Amino acid sequence: MASHVVSAFPAGYESDGSNDEWDIGYSFKKKTSENKASGVDEVVENDVSRLKQAISKADIQTVEQLLDKGVDVETRLAFEWTPLMCAVNLANHDIAKLLLDRGASANSSKGQYTVLMAGCTASTSEDAIVRCVELLLSRHADPNTGDRSGMSCLMQAAIAGYSKVINLLVSHGAHVNVQDSNGYTALALAAQYGRVEVALKLLQLGADKTLRTNDGETPADIALAYKHTRLTQILNASGQGFNQLFNAEGESFSKIPKDKSDGPDSKECLTKLGDLELLLHGLKLEYLAEIMIENGVTWSSLLTMEREDLQKVGITDPEDQKKLLQAIQEMVLEQVDMDNFKELNADSRVWAALQRLAE
């Protein structure tokens, strides 16, 4: 299997061989005499250096003073990053907003590495990153611009494991199933890097798990090759359980036999694991996955469970029980129009119901 090479350079590493990060500052290597000969103003050099330091230290007052003094809002710092690229890569919302208000472009870039990419690959709390990404998108940053290898912001967020950022990007028009020059989608990259949460979010948002890379591999193939067992099971099973629960006559969940006498079938546990993961993710009960797997809970057994049954398998928290029982009741009572169901993505339909329950 050919390994996918990531061409993005988060935290300023698109440096053409340098190991330094952007916040070391702009490098003025010419001697003073050479600077004078070439017309470079040492005062401007010092101001640019101060701007870099101020952004690095989150010193918004100094940034504002330097802009008032006339420092170009699009001046280039180390690796030719703009001040805005540096600010969002540190997830500094206030400085980023100041720079945008002073005329910085939300679509500026270093080569094909954009401001939005710098924001999506920041190494800090995801909530802080979301604020900056949302700010850039509100200023018309394009979420579908690709870098030199066709990798999008969505793909880079998938590698980083930022499911909230992915949700935000898609809500602003990011294409879920776009492929880079190697044929990788965001879902394929999530599979390679073992990002379970991201994979579930992408599936919720309509990611196509059948798309293949240039080497002919599906996301499930990639997850298997990288020994991400849970992801392999999810990508192989997701959606199958839903389709099996609605037969050609349009029977609802209520028609499923409530026979508890038979023990859990190991094959069924495997093929339905992905659907259980999706259900728990939608209810924000991901931490119950291991308990269910250990106790052989399957889709068919789950749909017949009552509070006492949940208690027996170790789900003892009353709030957790309430969420699960409400979800079960919703699925049992809801009649499904099969013709319409076939035209929809099964995961998306169930996710919509689960989101209503989780609200």
C-alpha cells in the first residue's frame, strides 16, 4: 500500500527545508551597509520584527500601535506568512479580527497554503480554533481551495482530528467528498490517521465510504492496512444495519422479533458495530461503546432492551438510560416510507433523528 504523503505544513513548516517555526521572526541577513545600499529601511525591519513578536505573545496593543504607525497589514514574516496567517495559526481570535478589520485578506496565502489552512492546522484547543475558522469563513475565506497536492482544509482538519472544525467547514460549503491528487478524501485520511471521531462526523455529513484512492483503496482498506480496528469495523459496517432493519415491505423497527432467548451472534456484533457507534456518537454517549461491545449488544437486541436490560449490561447512569430508551422508542415508533428512504442516505436520516433527541 502506498502511504499518503501529507503536503500541508501546519504551524509554519512549509519552509523549504528550514526547521525553524514562523515565530522566530523575519530573517534580515544582509549587513547594514547592504541594507542601506538596497534601500531597506532598518526602522521598517525593526517594526516588522516587533509585529512578529507581538503576535507571538498575543500582545494586541502593540500590534494595533504598529498598524497605526504604518506597518503593512499584509507584510511578510518568516516563510512569507502574513500576520493573519500567524495569528490564526495560534488561534488568536482578537488579533485575527483586528488584522481583518484593518484590511487583511482572509484568502491570502503562501504559495497555495492559505490563511484558512493555517487556522485549521493550529495546535491548541479545538474551541479556540473553531472561533478563528468561523471568523475567517465570515470574511469569505474559501474552504475549498486546495494546496499543491489538492489537499483541502477539510482534509487537513481530518488529519488533525478536529471534528468541530469539519462540521463548521461543511456548513460553509466545504466539499465532503473532494479528492486530492492521490485520490484521498477527508474520510480516507481520517482512516489513515485513526481519527474515529472525525470519521463518524464525516459519515454523518454524507462522506462516501466507497470512493477509492488512485491505488484503488477504500477508507476501510486504509484503516485495515494501518491496523485501526474500530475504524475498519465502522467503515465496513456503517449503514448496513439500517438497511437490514427496513425490508422491502417497509416494515418498521416495531416488527423486529423480541426474542431474547438467543445469545448474541458474534458475526452480528461485528457487522452492526458501526451502527452502534453512530448511534452513541449522535447521543453523545460514545463512552458506552466498549460496554456494549463487551456485552455483545447488537442492533436487534438493543431495540428490545428496557431499563432493566441496560442496567444488567452495566449502563447504570439514569441520564444515559433515559437517552438510550428515548432513542429506542423513537426508532420503534417511527414508520418509514421505504420509497423515500431509498432516496436518502440512511445514516443522514438516522442522524437527523438522533440530533433531535440529543437537543
